[in-house]
Amino acid sequence: MAMQADEIERLIKEGLPDAQVNIQDLRGDGDHYAAQVVSAQFAGKSRVQQHQLVYQALQGRMGNELHALQLQTNAPGDA
């Protein structure tokens, strides 16, 4: 079962309340997305740790309802 972009955004914002989230459906199939997430909670964390925070926010849906998510994460002010 595919996820809707607004559901992905909602979950990320629940887990990272300060996050700025931009979701794109890469194939139009509701199964392959790209997400840009900016959150102060990423400051001082490695890219892997940042991605883990996003996956935690998705509450186990990654690999189940959500097949593929291309992530770009940054703290505010990072390039």
C-alpha cells in the first residue's frame, strides 16, 4: 500500500516539530519519493544520524508502505 506525500510530511513534522519538509513524488506512483528536511535537531549530527531521525519519525513505515525515500537533510544554515 502506497503512502501519500502529505502523510509522509505529517509524520516527519510530528517527529521533528521544527522541520521544514518538501516532498516530491518521483514517479507519480505514491511509492518513490524524495524529501528535503531541514531541522535544528540535525545540528552536530552526521548525515547517517540525521537520516535515522527521519526514519524514526516515519514509525516503521520505511520499507513497508513507503518503498523508497531519497533523503536530503540539513540543519538550518547548512549548505
